[in-house]
Amino acid sequence: MDATTAPHHIPVEMPQYGEHHHIFELMQIMLQELLIHQPKEPIQFMLNHLQRDNDMVPRIFILGPPASGKTTIAMWLCKHLNACFITKYNLIWNEFSMLAARAAAIYETNQAIPDSLLMELIKERLEKDECVSKGWILDGIPETREQALMIQTSGISPRHVIVLKAPDTVLIERNLGKRIDPYNGEVYHTTFDWPSDPEVQKRLKAPLDISEEETAKRLIEYHRNITRILPSYPKILKVISSDQPCVDVFYQALTYVQSQHRSNAPFTPKILLCGPTGSGKSLQAALLAQKYGIINVCCGHLLKEEVARNSNVGELIRPFFQKEMQVPDQITIRVLINRLSKQDCICYGWVLHGFPQDIDQATLLDTAGFMPNRVFFLNVPYDSVIERLTLRRTDPATGERYHLMYKPPPTMEIQERLMQHPEDTEEKVKLKMDLFYRNSSLIEEYFENVIYVNGDQDPYTVFEYIESGIIMPLPTKVPL
């Protein structure tokens, strides 16, 4: 585009399409692949890349000291994500590979596998169709800084790196009870995870080098190497304590690998805040607008502005205000579309609250082409809402607002003249809350990827939760 013609009147559908189909991320990934592989035929290379459609498959490294449980977590993740489980040992004992035969011969002489041969084995395995289509989880590799650099120069880039961590004393004690099933490689423990099947119990074997001295030596070597490996993955690294129940470690790891890293893709926030009266939507919208420069769109205020301007639409709205009746949806959506279509909303984005209040209004908003890309529901208990609203007061002399519990008036003179807004009585608050919850379930079902926030806490804590939901991509859900 010609920059001299700015501002560009970009149709609303263009950024919506780009965000929905992740066009910018796709271009970033393809450019990255081109720079890594430098193919002679870049067009055909990109076509092949698009046909594989595997940009979102798991690519995970799981690292950790001996007895940290990394193999167990890796195997559980593989079963859950349907990814390929790769370890140094199943690379070596691949009977269909000539490289593996060379590595096995070296391994049987109790010598270390050369890093160059190990990298060739990894590349050979990751090029298999199964790994390409399903993704992979690499257990315990890289072990050194040199291996990490060789992996990077080979064009192998993980999407997530998990490092398990626990005190050495715990690891030594845990390692002494480790047992391995030679039939399938499953790892068990004499104290924490003993199999119930007597047949499995009989064939379990203690691995080599699990004595306290040997474990201590391996831990020293691990700590020496891991500090040099971690700087290779600063933005995709997650450290998880493994000194807790294995199931808890697994779910923390699963939550992390299902998350997407923050992208550099241009993102126009279109935020919808839903919640009962008194849940803090107005305050959160104001905070978001102030920090990110997006447009604060309150549906109720828009209607009042139209009436105050004596516009044609305002004249249609005025009788409903005078009779304290709800403005018809067709008039409301007309005012809302007019505001969201303005150039500032298109360029900077918006945060909407006060609309929709039911499924019909949500459908109107969607039909008009203004589907939000982030939807937050602020959940606040009934008692907290009653406390927030029924104790609000206004000083008619100064217009100053007070709260009898959180911001009491400084003098008795001011307190005596305070007035309560008619809408803040307990009866009317309860009526509004009942109306909201009667319609909220249908609204939640209508919008995808709703983010729930506990609104019954400090406003700035609530803001941090909302902010994290905006700047981070939505998680990828994998069914159990």
C-alpha cells in the first residue's frame, strides 16, 4: 500500500479473515522454513509445506535430571497428544536403520555415541511421515550445549521446552526405587508407582547405575550442562517442579504445551466484556482503553449521546427513555454499528460492554460483521454485587461518589446529604442479575473460546487476568 494515502480504509473483513486463519503466523513460519532449508525450488517447497499442514503439531523437548520423571511425563504427553515418543535408546535400537546399527555397535562397547551420529539419527527419525504428521516429543535430548547447537543448525526447532526440577536429595531417593519393564520401556517405582499386574512385577528390572554414588555423579554432570543448554531456548522454556504428584506435573506440562506463544502478528483487539451489573465491566474497559489506546464502547452511553445530540436516531430513542423501557434491538444495533464502523475502531480496536444482553442481540452483532475476538465473562457472587451497588452513594452538592464501606464520606455533614441512585436498590439489583443469568448461558454457548475471570478480587488483579488473555493467543484444545 502507498503510505502517503493513509489512513487506509481497510474493509473489516480483511483483518477478520487474517486473524481467523492465522495468515501472518503462516507467513512467518514459511519464511523461517525457507531461511533454514534454503531450497532450490522455493515455490514448490512452500506448496509442499502447505500440503503437510503440520504447523501446529507437537514439537517438544523434555529435559530434567535423573529420576525427575521426564520419561513418564513424556510418555503420558505422547499418549494424550498422539505424538511420537523419541529417546536416545529407541533411536539406537531401530532395527530398520543402518545408522542405528552403527550406534548400537558403539553403545554395546560402553562408549558414548558421537554427537554427529546422534544428530543424524534424530534427523532420520524426524523425517519419517509419522513424525511429520503427528509431531514428536524428544525425551532427554539435548544433553549438552554442543548438542543443542547442533540441533539448531540442523533446522530442528521445538515449539515447547519443558525442564523438570527437584532437589537432589529427592532425586537420589527416588532413583533408588526405579524399575523398568523391559517389554515396553515403562518406568515404575517400588514406592510411588508399583504395577498391580503380577506378571509385570515379575519382569521388572532395576536399571544400571542407580546407586547413590552413581546418581550423584550424574546429577553433577547434569547441573553442569543444563545451565549452558537453557539459554538456547529463552522464549519457549517452562520449568516445572517435579517434587509433587506425577499427575500434577503432567497437567502443568499439558497446559503449557497446549498454549501458543505470543505472536508478532498484527492484532486488532475486538474485546467483549460480559458480566452482571456491578461486576466491574466499566472499570476494566476504561483500564484497557487507557493502556492500549483502544476505543471504549459502552452501549448505554452511545444511546444517551444520541438523545443528547437530538439526532434522528436520538429522537427515536427518547420516548423509550422517558417511559423507562428498553430500546428496541434494531435501533440499538444501528447506533452500535455506526460507532464500530468509524475509523478509530477499525484501526485501534475496541472494547464493548453493555451489549449483547441476550442471544438475539449476540446474533445481530455477529450478522453485522463485528464478532469479537476476545470474550471475557466476569463472575462475581450475588452477595458481592449487592455489597458493591447498594452501598453506593452520591453527594448532590458536589457530585462526588462514595461507598459506605470502601470509600466512606469524610464528615457526618456530607454523609447526611448523600443520596442513593434509584437503580441501586437491592430489589432492582437482584432483578438485573436474574435477567443477566437467565440469558448468560446462551451467550456463552454462542461465542467460542470464552475466557472466565473471577471478578470478585482487586480490580487491578482482574485487569492482569484480562490483559494476559488478550496478549496471548488462545490455547489449543486437545480432547481427552
